[in-house]
Amino acid sequence: MPTYKLLLLPGDGIGPEVMGQVQTVIGVLAETGIATFETETDLVGGAAIDAHGKPLADATLARADAADAILLGAVGGPKWNGVAYDIRPEAGLLRLRKDLGLFANLRPAICYPALAEASALKRELVEGLDIMIVRELTGGVYFGEPKEITTLPDGSKRAVDTQVYTTGEIERIAHVAFDLARKRSGRVASAEKNNVMKSGVLWKEVVTQVHAAHYADVALEHVLADNCAMQLVRRPKQFDVLVTDNLFGDVLSDVAAMLTGSLGMLPSASLGAVDARGTRKALYEPVHGSAPDIAGQDLANPLAMIGSLAMALRYSFGLGEAADLLDGAITDALAGGARTKDIAGDGAKVLGTAGMGEAVVSALRARMR
Ligand code: NAD
Ligand code: IPM
Ligand code: MN
């Protein structure tokens, strides 16, 4: 059985709490002979600021670069509200994404059968929901220059963020979306705002070209991003693969999260380009943040973090069956009534973070018997 090198970056707030459950699951995977991981743990975000004065030490970046995959909990929190913009906790995560070239962020929004009632929408709108949001992650307004606040002659200020996309950046994310669609229902929706943004005009043009040149078998639909947000709430099952830019993808994935019951349910994979050896850099993290309002209270839902490990098994290690097993264990735990507070309906027995982790582990063991 090969051993994979995993770098664990628990981060801040609920990050270490949900990562703790993943470490338990990793132990069970090893003990039952499914997969062995050599894990290292390091600091990112506010925890790294406290230790090193910056949110990502160079040595940590080097470790991340050398790992087969990275698992990250969450970064940020009110404790670091006052730090300089360039060294805020979130900057550590952005540097990891940018410097490792993790341009393709896959955010699957699945409504588990047992959670149809936990969704913010009516059961019939979300039952069977399975959307794959493909968010461009290393371009757009997150990284465009200039990005600054300047003072005008009258003493007032002017803030600038710059939305930039090149043909190459749009082409490669479009390929990821179309390739995924081929393995799913064969449909892609591309969201931008070509009615007001030049980057939207180019986005639509390039996605259309990539489609025409390589993916005639896939159905492509263009949708304006504001309408897309509305459609996600109106009739979400019309979407299968949804490809969009960095900022729209951030917002639309939080919307999609609530269709599944909670932000605590959405895992993600951030993938780089496939290299000559057929491998790619990858970071796996929940879509949610450090949730300062519930941190340290054993209230966080660990399923997004555990689901992120399942994505690592699938996308980094070619362990599709093990990933199915773990996803199946999550399904079984929920079907058996396991609920953290965020997904509990009236009268449900509520488990803490560790309790939910245990429910997944026992479901995993049961599936392996
Ligand atoms: P958040 O995602 O941390 O929390 C939003 C709401 O969802 C909160 O009410 C929280 O309690 C709830 N929630 C989130 N995850 C949950 C879970 N696993 N179980 C149960 N409930 C959960 O977003 P925020 O409050 O806007 O941001 C807090 C901090 O996190 C900020 O510093 C932000 O920059 C950072 N953040 C980090 C990441 C990341 O590390 N990838 C992602 C988003 C936000
Ligand atoms: C996310 C987060 C990050 C983002 C922040 C923490 C930088 O919201 O991963 O969704 O905006 O990309
Ligand atoms: Mn976000």
C-alpha cells in the first residue's frame, strides 16, 4: 500500500476542531488498510501570524510544495482584524493558492437525502441536488493590479480593485468544467456579466470557443451571474456543472451551500495543472470559514472537512473506491440521524463536532465489515 504525504494546515477558529475529526478518519483508513498517510502539521493564517508575524511562513510554503496534497481547515478571525492588509490571515491562503498554481476550485453542492428538510428551500426543489461549481481561483479581482487605496487632493480616498482575465486563464478553467461535465450529465452553465464587464465579454467569448472546438457533445448555456444567483434559489436542479470566475464563484458557492442544508456541508478541491508525471498540486478545504461565532464550543459541523478528505482520495490519490466509501459513510451517518446543530431540525438529537466525527467513523467501519 503506497504512503502519501499529506500536509495538514488546521488554521484558525473551527479549523483545528474539524481537522481533528479528519485526523481520526485518517487513522481509521490506515488501520483498515485502505490508505496510509504520512502527515505533517503546520501553521497558516492567524496562528502563523502569532508564531511568525506572517500568515504563511516560507518554510510552510516549501512543505506545501513538497506534499502530495494539502488539507486546510480555515483561516481568519476577529483577533487579527487589526493586522496590516498584506499579512492578514486570508493572505496566507491566497498565497498558497497563487504560488502553487491552484487555479481550479471544485465545489460540489450535494443535498444528501436525509437533509432535504434541513435546506433553506422546499424539499422538492433540492431533493437529489448535485451541482459542481467550478470556480476560477488564481485570477480575477482577487489578484488583479492595481489594488490600492489612495488619498485624493481633497483628502477623501479612492479604492481600486482590478478584475483581470486572460484568454489562457479562461481556457484552462473552461477545459476543467467541460471535462467534468463529460463524466456527469453533459451540461455546463457559464456565469459572468458580459453586459457590464469587459472581462465578462472575454469570458463568454473564450468559453464559447473552447466549447465549439473541443466539446460539441456537451451542452453549454451562458447565464448572467446575477440571474444565476436567482436561478440557484428558484430552481437549482437546472444546473449541473457551473463554471465562473473567482469572485462570482465565491458568492455563488455560499448560496449553493444553503441549498444543501449548511455551509458546514460543502467540501472543495483546489487543483493545479497536470504535470509531465501526471500529478498535480492540490489543496483540499471546506468552503466555510473559521466561524468565530461558534469556535471552541464543539458546535462545528465537520462534514465539509471530512468530505474534503474524500475529495483528496479521489482527485489526488486515484482512490475513487475509498472516496466512495467515505462519502457513503457520511450518507449513512446522516441517514442514521446524526446531526450537528446547523443541520438539526426541530426535535433532532444534536451531536457536537466530535460526535459527528464518531458517527462517520462507525458508519465507515460498518461499511467495511
Ligand atoms: P464563516 O464561513 O466562517 O461563517 C459563516 C456562518 O456559517 C457562521 O454563522 C458560522 O457559524 C457558520 N458556519 C460556518 N462553518 C460552519 C460549520 N462547519 N458548522 C456549522 N456552522 C458553520 O464566514 P464569516 O463569518 O464570514 O468569516 C469568518 C472568518 O473566516 C473571516 O475571517 C473570513 O475571512 C474567514 N473565512 C475563511 C475561509 C477559509 O479559510 N477558506 C472561508 C471563508 C471565510
Ligand atoms: C473561500 C473564502 C476565501 C475566498 C477567503 C478566506 C480568502 O471565502 O475560500 O471561499 O474569498 O476565496
Ligand atoms: Mn468564501
